[in-house]
Amino acid sequence: MTETTPTRILLADDHALVRRGVRLILDNEPDLTVIAEAGDGAEAIEMARADRPDLAILDIAMPRLTGLQAARELSRLQPETRILMLTMYDNEQYFFEALKAGASGYVLKSVADRDLVEACRAAMRDEPFLYPGAVTALIRNYLDQVRQGDSVPDSAITPREEEILKLVAEGHTSKEIAGMLLISAKTVERHRANLLQKLGLRDRLELTRYAIRAGLIEP
């Protein structure tokens, strides 16, 4: 991008104060401009489709759809839009999930003032941006794979089951979830039964605990 055409950025985080702080960092740079803000993952996808940003910066833990779910959907719908994950979680599992979801960078909120601008520029150059802990995790994971001769295991549940798990854990009824996902309540119940069976869980409470451990909702 040239100075006359700054990178157009969509910023998604469910905390308005965080969005304001991040926006101040980005709008201070002549080659970066925030064109839209979203308060959750589903709204981020809607805005991305409407505004076609060059870059989407997504928080991981958000209502309705997480940043990881939104990243997967954005990668499918608009592969030309670069994606950065912005998170408070220095967590290897989230980091690998972000890479699988199509993100080109993973920035910790605690050092956003130091790293975020460079991460945005790296993403627009088609270069990955990884914080030091993530680089260590990547190298260790690669060495483990070489030693064991296998790959990172895929998630135990499908993306649709993950969507339903998140909404169940947020307290929505089957009827409400059916309306949100444009499917029948019977289909929601079938997915829910599959989730309980696959994960070896008994009820909504255990599903909610699992969703918290998996980073789909905040405790």
C-alpha cells in the first residue's frame, strides 16, 4: 500500500474501550485507517462483506461468533482480506487455531502498542507476524511432529457443531439458535446430542464448561 492509499482496517472487539485504544494506535499512522468497528464476530463478518476492508483485526473471545470462527468464515468468503488476531491469551492452542483459521498474525493486547502497527504492515506484505512466544511454540511443535512423525490433530467437532456449542453455552434455547442459524430446532437438537456424545458430556452445564476451556466463551 502507498501513503496515498492507506490500508483500510476493520476492527472487532466486544469491549468499546479496547477498540478505542487500538483505533488511536492505528489512526495515528498515515498508512493505516480504521474504516469500521464491530462488537462481535457475526457483526465483523457483516461489516467485512459491506465494507471490503484490506485487513480485519479480530479479538479471539467475542459473543455470537468468536474471532477464530469469524476468521474461518472471512477466509472462505473474502480470501483477499488479511486477518490478524488480537488477544490477551498467550496460548499455544489459540495460536495454532488462528493459523489454521487463516490469520497471518497473532498479537497480544499487552504489547499491542509495540507490535500492532508492524503486524498490520507485515500482513499487508503477505508476511506472517508472530510474537516471540509464538515462534518458540511453532518451533517446538514442528520438532515434536518430526520426532513423532505425525501432525497437529484436528478439532474433535465440526465448525457447525462449534457454532451451536457456543450459542448453547451462552444460554440460548434450541428455538433461538435455530432462528439465528436459519436451521430447524430439530437439527439444533441433533447437533447438541452429537456434541454430548462426541465429547462424552452429560448436559448443558458440562457443555458450557467445555466451551470455556476451548475459548469459545469467557468464564
